[in-house]
Amino acid sequence: MRTKLRSKISLLFVVVAALLAVPAVAIASAVDTSTVDVNVPSTSVTLAPGGSETITINIRVTGQQVGTATFKVYKDWTLSGGTFTGSNPETFTVAPRNAQDPATTFSRSGTVTVDSGQADGGPFNLQVNAFDITNSNATGAKLSAGTFDTYAVTVETPQNNDITAPTITLTTPPDNAIYTKNEVVNADYSCEDEAGGSGLASCVGDVPSGDPINTSTVGPHTFTVDAADNAGNTAQTIHNYFVHYAFDGFRQPVDNLPTLNTVKAGSSVPVKFSLSGDQGLLIIASGYPASKQVACDAAPTDAIEQTATAGGSSLSYDSLADQYNYVWKTEKAWAGTCRQFVLKLDDGTFHQANFKLTK
């Protein structure tokens, strides 16, 4: 009996000693880090030697991050000898983030090109991911690589040896054009295959050439034209354009820049403007209107002849005058300073007016 008891006690000491020997890091929780995920079209394409394809690269950062981080993503790649080589890297910067913050996103256009000497075969897999990730913080949650997509390219020489993609001429809308809401803008584009080629098979835009493009909603838009020839070579052209409200400046009693409007601090100022019709009451971007202190320069001054009833700030629309009225409540503590009233609309545009606050 004593021998068995001693054996059990010895075994107990061995188990306890083994538990005490486990490193503390084995039971520590991992630091919650942010990740950068890179997505490209999850599709397979067939290109001829010398051909190319435009792809969209979507980047998404989520999770907690203590310091500022940077990373790079190639935007162009060339397939040669069965291997993809990246070029034209872009550096992206991500500010510190909390775990519950909305995702930080980026979107870029990239080009995949097949070298003219590349032999037929495939599919060859291109992995588009983030690299050269750096974090400014030595400790705490950091940015790390997350998921990435694979873009598969098969190389095939057309039987008629046509390896040249059609050309696209997109005249309207020009890239980064700005239009007003509901403005009539007719698309203007054309496609052409090279002389002696296989012939143009298709030329398709978001709307037929000559028809109006979409200007019914404010904000950023894209217009895309795709072309293909009878040998299977394809081309794509994308232009960005922006649609804004028909904002024509602030109306009386507020004077537009560079005039310095003078008003007694603590007053409520009626800020009036038109957007060419009733666009609803959700036209102001989140966090606006705002104001900031500016230097009192030598700009001409003009007194605010009309103030509103004291109270909180508010927005209303007058259909008879076709104008919006935002009541801006100034603070008495602003007396003796100059401030800039900043209005940002949900079309992405900013509009400012300067004020001199008197006692």
C-alpha cells in the first residue's frame, strides 16, 4: 500500500512540474490585428501573345490598428516565360483604426499583359496581393496581409494570327468630366480593328453612342466601353465622371467669397442657396455644415442685413423661391474673430463663405 501511495504522489509532482514549465506565451491571447485583403475578378481569361486585359483591384482593410501603416500593391503585370512580373506599384497609407471601424477601401485599375514571345499554354495563375507592409508602432495591433485572389490567364494564339486588340475612342464623357444633375449629355465613342485584322465583332458602351449618359444621380460615375474582334481580342476603356448639383452660390443676405460678412456674434444667420429644384432635405454631407476660425484679412466687408430667429440650426426648402435655407447659429464666444462657414453637399462639393463676428 505504501509503495502504491508513494508512486501516486510522485506522479502528481511530475504533472504539477510539467504544468509550471509551460511558457506563459502559450496561454496569452493573440493581439487583434488589422488585415489587408486584395480582390480581383475571380475569372479566367484567354489572351493572345501581345494581348492585354484591364482588371479592377479592390483593396479592403479591416480590424484594429494602433499606428499608421503602409503597404504596396502592383497595378500592372506582364506574363513572360510562364511567370508574372509586377510593375507600377502604388503605396497606400492606412490611419490608426479601431476594431469596430468601417472598412478602409481602395479601388484601382490594373493591366495584365502577355509578352509577345510568351508561348501558348496555361492557365497561368497571377496572385494579386499586398506587400512591403510597414507599421509605425513597435507594439500593439498591426496591419498584416490577409486574403488575396488569383487571376488565371490562358495564352492562345488566334488561328488567323490576329493578336491585336481593337482600339476604342471614348470622346464623351471625357475622363474626370463634371456635369450638373439631369444635364443632357450624349455618349460619343467608336471602336476600330486594325487594318488587315479579323474585323470588329462588337463595340458596346453603357449606353449606345449618341444616347444620353446617366446624370440623374449626384456623385461619382463611370462609363465603360468594351470592344472585341473576331479573333477574340478584347479591349476596354473606362472614364470617370462626376455629377454635381446646380449650385450657383449663396444668396442674400450672405455674400460670396472674397467678401467678409459682418454679423453680431450669437446671431442666427440664414444661409440661402438653390440647387435648381427640390432635391430633398438629405443633401448635406455628414458632419456639415461646419465652421473654422480664419484670419481676418483685408477683403471687402458687407453687413448681414437679415438675421433669423434665435434657435438651433436647421434646414428647410422654399418651393416658391426655389431655395434652401439653413439657419446657422453663431456663438457669442466667437466675438472679435473671423470664421469660415463650410457647406459640403452629398455630391462631394464644398462651398464656403467668410464671416467677421462682432460684439
